Amino acid sequence: MRYLTVFVTLCLIGCSVSKQVNEAKEFARCEFHIRSISQVYLAGEKIDGIKSVNDLGLRKATKILTAAATGSLPLTFNVIVASHNPNDTEAGINQLEWILLVDQQEWLKGKLDQAVHIAPDSSAEFPVAVSVDLKQSLHGKTKEALLNLAFNLSGENQKQSDIILKIKPYVEMAGKIIEYPGYVDIPFTAENGKVLPKKN
């Protein structure tokens, strides 16, 4: 009886591992796009819907300009990723690794430590929280260039910022985290208050 229990347990573990591997493969085959960039904060001040520092009040503008002129210019925002699973089996991951590129320059890397599951022929969304010090990440850029980039991300500047979010799925198998080979690229452009698919 004990051997039967061990055999059944091993079979269940094997089935679970196979299911997770298949879900990760299906996840990589899903369709992704950026629904929005939201909660954009520059030097602690919210700039969603703001075209430039000149459109801010005196207190906020002074705070941001002072930060830009000194040693730190923190920028935080959320990238909302929309996904669609066109397949007839569930897609899912335990976590994912991401790389953010802005105007063909790599900004930073991070991880999303949460499970994402997408039912067959269904859609889902998940947020990627980004936090970066512009002065450290883009060392050598002028103050004006840093500010323009931040307001481009808010979607209200007249200029465009080409952005690519690269994601790599991870699954947990037998207590170990296994990475998917390669990244899935999600390109998009922020322009005039909208997030648009990047044109080929």
C-alpha cells in the first residue's frame, strides 16, 4: 500500500509539472499589448495628463526642477499589460522577468513576483511597476532631455517615446524556478495621451 501511495504521488507530481510547462508555453504564445501607462510620478509629483513642467503649479515645478538640477530625479509609473490567450488551453506563469527599453536604450530590469493565469480564449491584465532614477539611469543627458522623456511617458507630450517591454516567463517545477528560453517583446509608443502599438 505504501508503494502504491508513493507511485500515485509521483504521478501527481509529474502531471503537475507537465501542466505548468504547458501553461508556460501557452503564455509565451499569447498576444500582448500595453493598455496604458498610469500613475506617473516625477520627483514624487504626479504628472499624468501634464504636457511639460511649465504646466505645473509653482510648488510642483520648483520641486521637479530642483531635483533635476541636483543628484536624483526619481520616476515611477505602472505599465498595464493586456494579454489575450487565443488557444484552447490555459496559459500561466509563476513570475516573470522584465527589461524596459526606452528610445532603444535599456533602462532597467525587474521581476514581477506574482502568478498570472489566462483562461482559454480569454483576456487578462497585469501591472508592471517601474521605478527608476533618471539621472543615474541616463547619465550624461541634459536636464531638458530628462524632463522631456518623463513627460513623454505621461502620454501628453507632443513628442513620441518608443518603448519596448521585454518579458520572460518563469514557472515553478518540483520546488525549482525554471525560466522560459528567451524574451517576449512588447513594443509600443506613447503619443498625445494615448498608448499606441508601434508601427513596423
